[in-house]
Amino acid sequence: MKTKNINYSIVNIQWKRRFGFTMVELMVTILIAMLVFAGIGVAIVDSIKSFPKMYERTTGNYDGSGGAGIIPDSYVAKAAFDRICRRASIKKFLPDTADTTPSDWIEVYYYNDVNSPSLDRYARLWVDGNDLKVDHGTYVESTGSTSFTSTETLAITVDTGNLPKFAVQAASVTMALSLKKGNQAMTVTSTAVRHNE
């Protein structure tokens, strides 16, 4: 009887030790946790350091200068360029060059609505100082005369040292626009196809 009790108690002692942690296991777990927390800390510090730069790019007024940043300007300029060029006719555009030499302005012509018998509107993209503007007006196809109606400013951060380049290749129109504000700079390129006849 005594032998059975001794064997039983030894088995119980060994069975209870299975639920414990050794010092090595505990140290390895702490080391892994420290590495994870260090990685999270580095990511947080990096995001805090890059916040002013991204805020300035998107809003443009982190430093108190006011105005829009270059990212909103790039989206507005691209969307307006696409909207204008997709309405344009393939029959006429200016400057009407035989080759595909890029120009710093472009004028496209379009129909006011689907019932217009001839081209009757124009839009001209150009740069005035640091502003990318589009002039809208009426056009008389029979005489070739234009009449200005309004101007819309698309972007206020155009890099004057690198003026936009517009090029026409068959039915497509390409815009390469460099934007700059303070130490922030980016280049936006966009291509649109003139859909009308």
C-alpha cells in the first residue's frame, strides 16, 4: 500500500509541473512583447513626424499661409480637364499644330447641348501667374468668332518655372501640370478623349 501511494504522489507532482512556465519561456515572451511594442512605437512616432507635411499638402495652411494645398488643386485641375476635354469636338482645337509639340495653353470647342446644329461654345485652359484658369465663351462656327463669358480658376499652386504642357494626339488631349507651394511639389498628368464627332 505504501508503494502505491508513493507512486501516485510522484505522478501527481509531475502532472502539476506541466502547467508552470520556466524562466527561459518567460524571458522569451517578454522579449517578443518588447519587440512588438517597439515596432508600434516607431510607427506612432513616424506618423506624428509626417503629419505636418501631409496636412500641408492637403490643406495648405498648417504653417498659417492659408489657401488650398497642392493635392486638392491637383484633383480639381484633373477633374476639370477631364470634364472639359470629354465634351470637346475632334473637329477643332487650338493651337492647331501639324505636329504634336506641347503648348502651354489649349482651346477646345464643344456643343452647348445635343440639339446644337454646330459648335457653339469654347473653353480655353491657360496659366495666369500661379493660377491655372479656364475661360468659357460662345463660338460662332460660321465666322470663327468667339465671345468671352466667364473665367474659372482651377488651381492656385502652378509652378511658374515649369508651365503646363498640353498636347493633342488624334482624339486624345494630354495635360502635364506641375504644382508647387512652399517646399511641396508634385506633377499631375491626365489624358482625356474628345468624344464628339
